[in-house]
Amino acid sequence: MIEQVYWGDMHLNLHGRQMQMIEETFAAAREHLDFFPIAYYPYEFEPVARGLKSETIGLSDRALKDWERVREMVRAYQEPGRFVTFLGYEWHGNRRSGGDHNVYYRDDGSLALGDTLPELYEHCRATNAIAIPHHTAYRRGAGSRGKDWEMHDEGLSPVAEIYSVHGCSEGVDAPLGMTANPSMGPRVSGGTIQDGLAKGHRIGIIASNDMHSGFPGVWNCGLVGVWAEELTREAIWEALRERRVYGVTGDRMVVDFRIEGAPMGSQIAHSGEVQIRALVVGEGALDRIEVLRNNGVIATHCHSGTWEAGGQSGEVRAKLRVIVGWGPGSEYGLAGAERQWRGRLRIDGGEVAGARGCFTRFGQRQWREGENEWRWELTTSPRGAGRDNRQGIVFDLVGGSDSWITVETDGVRERFTLREALQGSRVAPLLEEARRELWDQFRLRPEDIPRPDVLYHNAQKVKIQRAVPEGGYTAQASFTDEPPTGRNWYYLRVSQTNGQVAWSSPIWVEG
């Protein structure tokens, strides 16, 4: 039985202009991901005429040179059992049909930028490669770069990307929008994942970043979870081929979805009632688990409101999220800068069972100091830098209700029991530091300013979210569906109360 989920980002675009940071990219990936199929980006903006710029089409000498460096890094960082790498690149063809795909090699291969999707598929067939469509819900056709499901080979494209920094391609009415890219949007019918499933394609579901910052695995921009027997290139590749994969927006939810005992990605024949089982372990409070059959919701497990935060007795397992950031705002006239944070979390009379970062940029480090203590060195960007402005860590805590938790970072010291953590959140503003900033930049004291909110609004802050007990972040649900007729597909959509979402790969049932 396959019992392990491994995490990766299958869509980090590294441009030619970023090649000087390639080792930093791989090193960062190794710190907080299990596997990393890099997607080298061989295109550049160049002048066309009269100052107009457009991306290149086809191979360049620079791209061929970069490709050798990418291959070198993939080989250097491959470490079965600890960190797995794959060689890959993004393909656009001549941008007239087919949609964008990421190409990944099982072992090694060349940088092949054929004009059409059939040409790309021919190359993949000959080189043991796969081609993964992404941001599929954009408009199809010349220049639009959405997915045309009439041009699809499920053997060579076993999975597709449902979510990335672009947004959600599940369906035109699906939760989460697709408005991040002002050039390529908006989302439209025809190329969504649900459109592809409705056309009869077996499509496994992943999510990945589609980021161009050089930092892999940006939280809230998409990650892929893979159910594999071991952390090796062979096992990860087999899981992708077998569609034992799923996508999350950012929080690393464990999603186990089975029909009649068959795991996600399976294709089974069955008569009689269909027994559906879902097991989810979230990183925050679970809201609901939806079962979709043939793209329509047929059952929902509403988890929110079924558990109590307080009153835990005996051994308590809980998730506690600590977030740092915020700080001075340019709209107030204050100059911001990068901020380095050093801190620790300790639980007396308990254990820190594990921790995972919700990181969005370089400069993050976290490590175990002992059975009951965790330390971190984090970097946040100035306010106005979006998701880079805050960094977080989710801790797995085990202890009694009266176990004391201490969070210390940059002059902040918060001490509270696990019971108190389950009952509410807290925020610690670094007000003294904000006072110094006001004086250093403007020679003003808070009492010299008529509006008292300026001090708090421009303070760096530490947010300790309300802890969630095991009953809140774990759910098991069973569903029964009527006997199937013909070919049907089922998949899960899981939501947490903090807005994080996961999608399983489908299971196909033939009645």
C-alpha cells in the first residue's frame, strides 16, 4: 500500500537572464520540497518594430547554452531518498494552437521547440517525456494560449495543471478566479479541466506555481502532491503516469481519495452502488469536502462547525500557524526595507512533531532545535511587495491543554497554554521599533501625530493564529452513489476555512 505523499513544484520558470541564480534556486527547492522538475523558460522579449516588443519563437544560441547548465544542475542535485530532480522546459510552439505545455524527461533530453503540438508529442514519444498543459482555461486559438482539448494525447499528457499563480482552470464557475494575468485573461469555457474531462480524456490533476521569480514552491501559487512508494525518480514518474497526484493552492493537505478501494487516478469497472471514501488531513481548519461526478457536485461533507476548539483533554494534537511581516507603508511616507527575523517556538510539557513553511521568497530557514523547540530565520520584503511581505510556519504540536507555548522573535515574547491557543488568536505589534522609525525618518513622536493609528499601521507584526485541534483539521467521510451507467468520473474538491483548496485526480468508473 502506498502511504507517502511527496511535495513538488512542477512549474518554476527560470529565464536566461536568471541563470546566475540557478544554484540558489535548486538549493532553496531542496530545503522545502521533495522533488523539483524545473521548467526552463527559453523565450525572451525582443524588439519587433518601432519600439514594440514580443516574445521570441524558436531556439536561440543562448537558450541552447543555458540548457546545458540546467542539465548540469539537475544531475548535481539529484539525490534519491532526499531530493529528486527532473529536467524540463516550457513549450509554446508557434503560439497558434495547442496551448502551453511543460515538457519533462524521465531521464535526459534535448531542448526541442517544434512549432506544433503534434510535433512536440512526436518528440515526447521518442524521448520518454511528458507534456503538461497549464493555464488551460484561457481562450484557445492563435495567441491566446489556452488548451485545445481536441489536440490532446492522454498517454503523453497524463496530467494537467488546475491551479497556479494565474488562478484556477477547473471550470468557468469553479471557486477561485483567474484574473492575475492582465494580458492572457480572462477565463472562458472550452479549455477548462472540466471541459477536457467532459470530452472523455483521462486527466490527472496537479497544481504548480508558474512563477518567474526564481524561488520554487511559492506558497498559495500551487503545489503538487504525489502518492509514491519512495522518493526516487522512478517512483515519482510512475505516480505521474498513473495519475496518483493532486493539486493544492498552498497548504499541504494530505488527500486520500478512493472508490471501491481504488486510489485516485484509477480506472475501474463496477456494478452496484459506488462506495466513495475520503480522508483529509489539512494544515488548518477544514471547511468542506465536495464529491464531484461528471463535473457536478453530488455530495458534500460540511466539516466546519462539527468540532470544538476548546475543552480538549488528555493528549492534544494541534496545528499552530505563526506569521511575521507587515511593517512600514510607503503610503504613509515611511521607507520600508527587507526584514530579517530570528525566533523560536517552544512547548513545555509537549513536543513539536514537525513544521512546514509557507514561504514565498528566498531567505527562509527553519530547523528543529530539540524535541520541543523549533527555530527560524526568515526574511520579509517591504510592504507593497504582495505575498513576499509575510512569511509563515505551520507547527504540529502535541501536548496537554496546560502545556505552555512560548513564541519569541525580535523582541516579542508571547507565552500561553495550548488551551489558550485553541481558544483564540493573538497579534504582537513591534511598537517600539515603529516609534524609532518615526523618529529616525521624521523626528516625530507618536503623540505629535493627530491620528493614533499611524504607529500600529506601520509596525512590524507577529501573528499567532488560533490553533486547530486534530478534530478540526482531520476529516473522514464516506459516500454512496447510485450504480453507474456508462463511463463516469469522480474527483474531490477540499476547502479549508482559510481559503486554501485541494483537488484530487479523478477516478473513472465504468458501469
